[in-house]
Amino acid sequence: MSTSQRSDAPPSDDVRVLSVDDNGGWCWYQDERAAADAAQGIVLLGSVASSGGAEGARRGGDVNVSVVDLGAGTARTVTLHAGLESDDHDVPALWKRSDGRWVAVYTKHGADTLTRWRISEPEDPTVWGPERVFDWSTDLTHPADAEVAAANRTGATYQNIHELDGVLHCFVRSINLDPCVLVSHDDGESWEFGGRLLTRDTIAQSYVRYASGNRFGQDDRIDLIVTERHPRVHPTSIWHGYLSGGQLHRTDGTVVGPLGRRLAEATPAVEDLTQVLAHGAVDEGAVLTHCWTIDLRRGEDGTVVGIFSARVDDPHGLDYRERGEDLTAHRFLRGVLAPGAAEWVVRPLAEAGPELYYAEQDYTGLVSIDPDDLSALYLSTPIDPRDGSALARHGVFHGRTRDDGLTWDWRPLAVEAEAMNLRPIAVPGDPQRSIVAWLRGAFRTYTDYDTEIVLRVAPRA
């Protein structure tokens, strides 16, 4: 593993930790789930309330946006859709339009064919217009697309909003459980089908993380990392490509195929992209398998940083139901693609511990890259990254490297015996502050959790 250094420095008086909502959760395949508006001094946090959380009988399944006033230290939670589904996969993706309005896009966890969205009033994300929908089963206007969609599973899951060439793209898992895209030429006012990125002969269920440089005024490409399928059902590796100039490319710039293709046309497979981390790779004598995508960010200079997880020396593989009471060790890894480079550099980051719960063998506490400082990140693990000792529960740590990931300085932000602290999100949008949100409480399943949303705000060093 990489060398670690210990820091137990007490928090500064300038650091504030706020409890935003006593019932909220999120998955990690939607972005931006949280965003700051530096000019207004606010932070928006999307979440889904659980039936297993506070006031769960009344609030379970509410899709929410919490608006935090950083100056006052107060939060107001607005419900976008009451009782949609008690499932953290339904968390909205947020986008700030040029006219000051916010767009929030959300779906069920594949339980219907609707991508939903609402638009706020200008500079007031506490007031939202009516819900609108795109129906993946009826709103594909090209006859050939509609025919293919009718013959495949079309349930909608996930939403990731990025701008490319002046067009807003919302990436959704839908037809055949493939990564597909909706496009908007009016800044999220309306959406239409924009194509299918990747596919495979069987149901795909690929897991994609996306990143762009829009925050830095760069509108030339959208990077993505992806697995072939779910690591529970496939020996997954990590693959990379990027969208630019209307084409999907491999890491070295080789064109894989056009964006915006019809469903009946030939579509690339995940394996047509560039492999970043292979199933079966060996790291310091340990065999890494069943890799998963965790986070992806692109920096101002074009550097791309990704976080991955993998099982460590797992003897069970796809026979996960036969593992008895065995728990599965996991490791976080960090990959860097330098500007203009054709190959990634991947290094171990930290031990991730066992699965969060038995039925999801590859669920970990997660990692979030600081969007304004790619050498820093926030990590949740039950294993102290400073010395490898076991913690009572998952804790959140801040890490920083000064030598491209060879060594790390770790500082605990939330480590306690009473509650899990997990799924951190480094909030983009305010480069003068370090803002991170996470979940605190009990996480039983992705539909049953009792977690509050915590927000930590500090001046950027």
C-alpha cells in the first residue's frame, strides 16, 4: 500500500459542521448530487428519504433538495416528489442554468420508464415548477428506436448532467440497461433522445461515472469510466473513454464510434474502450477482482482522476451466495490520466474493508475527489488509513498527496463508535471553501437506512 502519515490536528474554529436533514441518503451514480452557489452563499444537496429513517412512515421515498444557507448556518428541505420510492438510487442530479434557475432530474430505480425533472425559480431553489417527464417507452420519436425499445427492458435509472458543445446531456441507464443519453438544446427546459453510448448482447447494467471540465470553462469533452456489468454477476474491469466532437474515443484518441446513433445501428461495447484496471490485476501480491467505478473528476489543466474499488484475494468470485459468513475485503485505488497521456497510472489508495451488508458484496463506504484540488479526497472506511487499525464503524477521512499518490497525509473528520459515517461528497461550486457532505447513522440496505445528512464547511487552505 501507499505510505500513510498520521494527523490528529483538532478542527479549526472556522470549521462548521451542520446537520442538514435527519432522513436522507444517496447512491453514487448520479451527479451532481450536491452543488454550491458561491455567489449566493448556498449549497444544494439532493437526497431520498428512507422508510427506515426519521418519520419514515410519512417521509419514506420523498425525493428532496436541501438548501443550506452558509451564512446563517440553516437548511431548508424541499420535496420534489413525495413518496416516489424508498430507494437511494432515486437521488436527483442538479444543474445551475445560465438564467439562475436550477434543474433537478430524477428517476425511480428502474421501476418505471420515466425520467422526471423540475425547474426552480431564478436564484431561488426553494421554489420549483411542476414535474415534467420523458417516457422512454413512448417518447422515442424515430420508429426504429421505438421498435428496439419495445423489445428491450427500458426502465430508467440514474441521471448525470453535463454540457458538451453547448448542448446539455443527461446520461441515463435505460434501454437494455445500457448507458443512454437525453439531450437538451434549451438548457434543460425539454429533453429528447440523444443516443446509446454502449451496449452488449445480454442485459448490460454497466456502471458509468462521468466527468467534464465545464466548471473551468472547458467544453471540449466528457470523460467516462465504466464496467462491463455489475461486479456481483461479472468479473468486471475498469474501462475509460471520452466524448468529443460528436464521437466516442478511446483514451489515446482513437475513434470508437459516433454519438447520437439510432438504437438499431451498431453500437460499441465497453470492451472497445481502453482498459484501466483489469480483473485479476496483482497489487503488492494481492489479486484484485470484481472492480467497480467510484468517482471521476477532471481538473482545470485537463488531468483526469478516477477512484475504483476491487475485491482483494476473494476466493468466491461469482459464487457469492456460497460464501457463508465470510466477508469480502476491498481496496480503493486511484488512477490518474495526465493531460495528453494515452495511459493511466493506477496506484493503491487505502483499504476499504468488508461490504456494507451481505446482499451487496461490493458496497463500500466510497471516496469523493475534491473537485478543486485533485490531489485531495474524502474517504469512508472501517480501517484507519493512517495505521491500518480496525475502527468500530466506518469513519470519514480527508486525504492529500503531494507526490502523485505515492504517500498520503490522512486526517479524521468523523470517526465514532456509535454511528457509521459514509458516502462522502466533495461539493463543487465554491473554490474558496472546502465543503463535504456525508451520511451519518445506520445503513442496512439501499432501501432501508436511518441516516442524517451532515455538511462540513471550512476555508480552503
